[in-house]
Amino acid sequence: MRLTTLLPTLARLGRPALALGFLALFSGCDLNFWRMDGHQSTINVDGPVARSQRDLFYVTCWVSLVIFILVGAVLAYATFKFKARSAADEHAEPPPQGHGNPLVEMGLIAGSILALVFIAVPTLKAIWFTYDVPAVEKANAYEVTGTGYQWWFKFEYPGELATVPETKGQAPLVTANELVIPAGRPVRINLRTMDVIHSFWIPKLAGKVDMIPNRANFLWLKADAPGYYWGQCAEFCGDSHAVMRFRVIALGAKDFNAWLDSQMQPARKVEAKVADAGKPKAQFASLRSFKTNETGFAVGNQLDVSPLEAWQAKQFPDAGEDAALIAKGRALFQAKTCVGCHTIRGDGAQGVTAPELTHVGARTTIAGGLLENTPEQMQRWIHGPAAVKPGNKMGKGYIDNKISLTADDEAALVAYLQSLK
């Protein structure tokens, strides 16, 4: 409805309707904002750390509200009690001036101290609780290392050894931008950074903790139940700080162990049965173009409606894969020097400066959690990374290494990367 039509209609219905209309207007005409249950809500939380921080926020709000009501009531009383009621009152002599009432002053001091105590006690308890995994659960804590880069996150599982065919050995499992954790179990995350200060934040599970150069830091969290959570960097860290995002996927014990077993294997191989790669299949032949600032997520798609189910569906190979096209993409990945930055265990790529891609096809997001991991969005990212995320090193690498890709090249690379489940 147009604004010129909406406002007169609400005005005829009275002031309550007009006020409600303004709330709807300024909340995007969606009154569900009152539920505060968005992807990054700090009110509807799913873990003990976030719950402790939320409860402390409530305590502060209630104490502040009581103070506001008391001060407002006294001010309103004084305003109406002693206001001038006639022209003579306006020019009357002021009443005798005193130096205050000691009883009132002492009461105000005592009240202020009491208000601080009401806030300080739960604050200290929350600090103590959220600082580290409680002693009773420390033995069961799962450890992960998160490292911030401009502008993405690397996650390393020091207790899980993945197969590395290139060295005929093993190394700690590494993933990027999607942190998978066991639900119902405390997780201690060691926080590091490879460049500037970042801030690690998963609103529904835990508050913000900084990643500071040359300083070890950490936080802990626990997901109450399996779920899919949004996170991001909360410290300005450069051009694309606002689009430095990640996801946390909490799984039940059985699903988590199955995910670990899959991730520790080398890159999946799709054997070509046809010598000639030929033309791309229909799903890669006519990928649409995107506007520069267009979002990577469409409202109402499966990732928004049921993100955990969408993530689970990504763990399985796509139907109708073109093995020959995938083989072409694998060769292009080697030829275009992508292997110098990325790691793909089993395919000879051992770079360390960019996200690990051994199982990138099984993730729901790409480009540092910015875009949904679909063929269209992946082609968009490969085609122009600097346009999607300004200042990122992949865009600079295209220029420094004089990398150019045809539409067929992009389609082959998309097929290859999507096959890495």
C-alpha cells in the first residue's frame, strides 16, 4: 500500500491504529520484528553462554526501568505540583532556598549503591561463567581453533587427523567458513588472527570475543540441540568487514561423527567416462548474471526456511553430474594457479593463504559466508570476486597472475568445485 493511502486510512481509525501503522512502516511492514527471532537474535538464544548474557541484559534493563520510573514520577510530581497556575504565580517570590534534605540525599546514595549491587552481582557471575568451560564439563569439552583472515574464517580441528595423500601422512582437519560442532557438548574455540583484529560472534550461542594479533584468546559455547547458526566478524577489519560471515552447524553425536569421517577423507573423485568434455550441461550452460550489490540469499528459499535440512542435503552428490566436465574443471584448477592459494587434499593443491576446498561442495555458503553455495552463485564468485567482496585477495590474484576465464572455463570450474562433497 502506498504511504499517501495508508496514513489517511490509519488516521480515520484513531491514534492507536496510527501508532501501530508507524511501527509496521518502520519495521518493513512486518510486525514479527517484535519476536526478535532473526538469524542473529541475542534474545531468542540456544546455548547456556548466550542465555547467561541475555539474562544479564534483562537484569540491567529492569534496574534501568525502575530508575526511569522513579525519576520520571518525581519529575512529573514536581512539575505538576509546583507549576505556576496564574499570572500572579509567575511573578511570585521564590520559596526559601535550603541546602537539601540529608535524609533524601542519603537515601539516593543508598539507592544508587543498591542498584549497582543488583547489576554487579549477576555481572560477576556471568563473567565467571562465560570466561571458560565450567570445571564440571571441562573434561568433555571439544576443542577447535578459529583463525580470522581478511575476510573469512579458517577452522582447525587439532584432535582430528585427516588423510593427506600428497605427503602420504595425516594432518589436523581444516575447514573454512562453516564450523561444525557436536550439539549438547561444550566447545572451546581458540581464537587467532593472521592479519588485523577481528571479532568472533555467534549471537545465538555466545557473545563477541576479539581475535588479536600476537595474542591467544578463546571462548566457549554449547548448542542446546542440533541447529544452524549465523555468525560474523564484529570488529571493523577492512573494506569487506561487513560481509565477513560464517556459519555454525551443531549436529547430534552420530551425525557429527559421520561428518568427521567424511571430512577426513581426500577430495572426492568423479571418474570421467568420456574422453571429450564437450559442452556444459544445461545446469551450467546459462547461469544468470547478478547485480553488483545483489544479495546472495533469496527470501523463502530452503536455506532460509530450513537451513539445517539444506545443509544436510548438501552432503550428498548432485544427480546428473558431468564427469567429463568435472575433469576439465580439475585440470583448469591446476592450470590457473588456484593450487597456489587453496588446499584440496588428494588433488595436489596445497596452498595455505585461501580457504580449504577439499569438501567445499558440501558447504551451504561460499565467499566467506556471503553467498549461498549454488552453481549460479559460485559462477558469480569465480567470474568477479572483487565485485562481490571488494579488496579480497582472490580478486587481486586474478590481476597479479593475469587469470582470465571463458564462460566454458567457469562452467567447468563450477562443476568441479560442486562435486567436492
